[in-house]
Amino acid sequence: MADAAITVDGARKKYGGKHALDGLGLTVARGTVHAVLGPNGAGKTTLVRILSTLLRPDAGRIEVAGHDVVTEARAVRLRIGLLGQHAALDEELGGRHNLEMFGRLYHLGARHARVRAGELLERFGLADAGRKPVRAYSGGMRRRLDLAAALIGDRHGRGPEVLFLDEPTTGLDPRGRAEVWAAVRSLVGGGTTVLLTTQYLEEADQLADRISVVDAGRVIAEGTADQLKTETGGDRIDVVLRDAGQLGAAVALLPVPEAEISVDPDRRMLSAPVTDRMAALSAVVRALEEAGIEAEDVALRRPTLDEVFLHLTGDQRVKEAA
């Protein structure tokens, strides 16, 4: 792929007797957000460490921004930024001093480091808090500052060609996640390619142009959020009953196999996949009325990425066990 920012072909990495990556393949187009979605131990962090030259692969062809991560590691480092799972900030220093310190570590001159720190504080909405110690920052502010630190080494101020975000919003509240998402969108708008690993399905849905689902060191599915949702079974119908005791009777009325229906007694709700959405809605409402089962709500919706994720990773584990 000529316009690929990241190319991974047959990547392998083994720890002891276990494969962290087992022939993984991945292509990320320039100027996009590509999410890598998977459970703990799927190989997401190992992939990011290899792509950012912190770890050598055992096998495979891996290129970032047109350079091989093994033979051209220095060229790769000059073109990337990395935001890990944990903030790498000095709690006692102010935001500005943290950025200036990172700038000096990237071998920027003192004056250049001050200028870049000021630019990044302004860019990420932290200018007013620049002199406050980081321990006084909210979670969202810390992660925005950490993101700024990942960009400080860019001497031209355009942002890195490729930015790796390894579970960037872990532990943040909804406001903090929204702040980080806005910052990421701003970077992509400026031309940066982002590879995002996450366990938050909503995060992938919100940010990613394309999603790769990874399990056991391999990509098991890939596509846009809508494509993955469609492949999982199209639309779903949710029925909330007034009486939880009638859930069993309602399950028997749905026009799908019982094995495909999920039941949540606490919410008095059952959910099932449907193909012809309007016909299914009419049929379910009519069947409930004829059976004398009172529904509080009947709704059609697309499957969530949570359902996609559980469906795909569950199928994969069943296949492996077989």
C-alpha cells in the first residue's frame, strides 16, 4: 500500500513459550486513526513497543513512515511520538517545566524548548495552568500534558508523522476521555497518523477510521465500526418488559433461535439479532400484544462494539479450543 504510514507483515514475538504476536499483519493508511482492539494479553502493547523501536521482533517485515523498525530505528524515532499507558510526568513541577524538561531531553536548545512548551500548552488548552504543579491537574489535564510531551521533540511544530497511543484514557472519567479525544482529533486534522490501542469500545467507535480486532497475537477481524457491526449480525431488537417474570414467555415469541437471544433479568430486557428490521419490529409488537405481555419499550438499534468484540473474540477462543 503506497500511502501506508504503518505496514506490519507476519510480525512474531515470543516470551518464553508463549507467542505475544503470532504472525500479525496490519496496514494503516496515512492521516487516519487506526484502532487496535483486544483483551488483556492479546498483544496490543507488544505491537506498540515494536513499532516504536522499544522492542525487536523475532520475525516479520515492519515499517513505520517508510522506514524499517529494525534496520532504520533512528529514522523511525525521528518521525514518531509515543504516549504510553502511564503518565511520565514530574508531579512537583509545573506543566511548562515538565515540557521544557522533555524538550531538553530531546536535545532542543533552552530557548527552543521554552517556545515549543508555550506552543503546546496553548494547543492543548493548558496555558492558564502552565505554572501549576502537575499534582493539582485533573486526570484529563494530565493526559493532555502527557500527549503534549509526546510531541515536544518535533522541531518543526507540525506534530509527528505517526503517533502511538497505548490505552491513552485508561482510568479517566468521561470528561477526561472527551478532552483527550478532542486533542487526538486535532492532531489528525493536522496530518498525523494515529495508531490507538484500547479496551474502551466507545473510544474506538468515536475516533477510529478503521479497527483491527486482535486476539492471541493475531488480527481476527478488521474494518470500519459499521462494517464490523454489520458482520456481527446487522440490527438488533431490544424489548423491555414491565414484568420480569414474563421474560421466558417473551423469548419464545421472538422470531430468532433462542440461543441468539440475550436476557438481562435485572433490566427486564431481552435482545436479539434481526434481519428485516421493520418487519421484525411489527411482528414482535403484535406477538407480545396477542400473548398479553406488556412491554415498556421496544427498540431497534445497531449492535454495539462491545457485542462485536465479545462475538469475535468468543468465536476465536471456541475455534482454538476445538
